[in-house]
Amino acid sequence: MPNLWVDADACPRIARDIIVRAAERTTTPTTFVANHQVPLPPSKWVKGMAVSHGFDAADDEIVDRLAAGDLVITSDLPLAMAAIERGAAVMTTRGEALNESNIRARVQMRDFMETMRASGEHTGGPKGYSDVDRREFANALDRWLAKNA
């Protein structure tokens, strides 16, 4: 049975609630990894893992522990690329699948935008988490679990 690994440092609370309900419903082992304690309900299927506060410590812990076929939920593109290289499926909290065919282009765009910001260009941030994002994520997670759990 695959495990769900959640990059909980930047996971919206509403997405966290969706993941917990889905893990309970499908009896899927799920671990929220963050550099702080994540508030989670008592559960046989869901646990939290607090790691050191070092740069990318949560990301490194996820990559070290995942197995091929697991699902990683993250919007962190370097983590997504490392997970894909290890054979995991990756989904953002907006329900977007990241895979071998699109991850490199996304990382390159991220790096380009980072260069623009470093040069003083104001590029704005990500849009807020909307009801559409919530619905798309819940549907994508349900589809993945129905197919893989």
C-alpha cells in the first residue's frame, strides 16, 4: 500500500483537513512532515513528524523515507523533482500533477522568476487558495487514492 507524504510547512489548513479525511476513509498511511509540530487529530492512519529547523530538513526527510509508488503532496518544486526521481507520484495542494514531463519546465520557470526578483523586479506571489483550488485538490486526491490505494 502506498504512503502519503505531505510537505506540511506550507500546506493550507483546508488541504490538510482534506488529506486527513481521505486518509481515514481509505485507511492510507499518511505522514505530515514539517519543521514544527502540525496540529492533527488522533488517528491510526495519520501522523505528524517534526524535523530540525535546518534548510530543507523536511524535504530531505520526505525524500529519504518515501518509496516508489508513494504520493508526495507539495508545492515545493525541488522536493517534487527529487520525489519524482525516486519514483513517487507528486501532487500540489491545488490538485496539479507534477511528473517527468512537466517538472523540469516548472523548475526552470521558478529559477527564472527567482532571478527576476533578485534583480529587483516585483513579480507578485502565488494567488490565494480558493474554493476552486480546494475542490480540484480534493477531486485529484480522491482519483489518485481510488486508483492506487
